[in-house]
Amino acid sequence: MARVLRDGAFEGETHIVTGAAQGIGNAVATALAEHGAQVVLVDMNADGLAEAAAEMGKVAHVAPIVAAANVTDEDAVKGVIAQALEATGVVNGIVNVAGITRDARISKKSYDDFKLVMAVHLHGTFLFTREVAAQHWHPMFKANGNEPLDDGVNRFILNFSSVSARNGNIGQIDYTAAKGAIESATKTTAREFSSYRARVNAIAPGPVNTDMLAGVGEAGVAAMGRGTLVGRIAEPEEMAAVICALADPKISGYITGEILQVNGGLYLD
């Protein structure tokens, strides 16, 4: 995608992006890398990560770090944060994008599918949030005499909700419940992490042109586009541009605890 911020906006920073092998996660990671960040790519798909890293290397200021991991595996998440800290010495931000769907109406939805969808979205977000604090930001806070980290360093967590968290969606009780929980978790985290001077926000996209959306078929996608005020579905790069703006303290340094609706007017809060 075309650069949306000043050149080198995230130079010297380390950003972790989950779900980075494809779709929105890949677009987000690429955009952050284009703006100078050392990006840690996280996904279960090791082959997809390798391909993404090779492609991203063409535009990145610094070669991305690959971390194949399941975001629901506590030990694996601990390992990703440790790997990032060992390689770069710092984690400035985390973008929790990883997600899945297992659509079925409530009467037909298996408990295993329900738990899996909740785990990938909500548990994965929690684990990465907890570990960056436990391994990195909180020890610095303690070393600072339990005083706020007013050191001018950019720190952020950006989570992904969905328009469906407010609007509901047939067949997605697990997905919509997880996204609603992520919005609440975002606000609580913003309060708890204020002493780290970490900004914690989420975006709630509408329909985005990804493989996940393609499952509803062309007619369904077209109908979604017509339902927006802008008359179309979004591209992953448009979500990435919003993430870049929220990650940039020069633009969004006074924004925290917010859920930004990025849905093309599909739903007006």
C-alpha cells in the first residue's frame, strides 16, 4: 500500500501483528513495516508466514521476524514476546488481528466450535496483552519506582472488534460475543495500562475484502457493499491505514480506550 504517514514514522520500533500471513493482518504488518517498524509476524500458517515475510521484505525498512504460533497457546505466546525482546530489546506495540469463524445457527453450533472461535479472538488478544505487560512494560514500571513511564516512548495495543459486536449476525454468536468482549477488554486494558503510558484502542470494521468474507458468496458481498453509506466493502489496506494512524503518537497520542467504527456507515453508533 502507499505510505500514509511520514517516512520512517515507526523507525526503531518493534510491532507484533497476529494473523499476519494473510488478509487484514498481512496488510497491517506490511503498512507498519513500510513506515519503518521492525515487525514480528505471528500466525499458525508457517508456510504463509514465510511467503509473507519474503514479500514484505521488498518494502520493509527492516526485515520482518517470523514467529509461527497458535495465539491460543499460552506458552507459544510467551515465547513470541520473549523472541521479540531477545531480538530487538523492545516491544512498542501489538496489533491483535488473528481471528476465525465457524458459522452456524445457535441450535446447530457445536460447543467445540464455539470455544475455538472465542479462544482465537478473545483469549489470543488477552494473552498477547498480558505477556507484553508481564515480560516488558510492568517490569519497567516497577524499576521506575511504580511511577508512570513518562519517557516519551510509543507504546500501544490495537485490537480488532467488528460492526457485528453491536449489530449482531445470524450464525455468529461466538464471533459477535468475542468481539463484544474485546471491546470491553480494550477499555479495561486502557485503564490498567495508563501507567505504562500505553494507548489501548480497537477498531470495529464493517465488511472487508478478505477470504473470510468471500465465504458469503458474491451476491452476499455485493449486498453488504450496498448496505454501507459509501456503497462498497472495504479493502484490507484501508484497515491498515487506520491502524497506522492509531499507532502513531503524533496523530493519536491523546486517544485511548476508544472503539473506532470503520464500517463505511453500515452501522451508525
